[in-house]
Amino acid sequence: MNKVKGPANRNVAGPFSLLITLGNVGGLTRFNMNMYVINAVCFF
């Protein structure tokens, strides 16, 4: 079972890992922009 699940999980995780990394990069930029807006609102 482990030998069958191993490659399958890797094949499934491959595309998802790319999507997750792209999502994290986009999410971090959006998060940084949101933090800048929140900081600007808090300071001003």
C-alpha cells in the first residue's frame, strides 16, 4: 500500500505544491499591501 500511495501522493502533491507556492507568493504580496493599509490607517 505504501509503495502504491507514495508515487500517487507525489504526483498529486506536485501540481498542488506549485499552486500553493504561487498562492503563497500572491498571498504574501496581498498580505503586505493589507498590512501597509492597516498600518497607514492606524498611524493616521
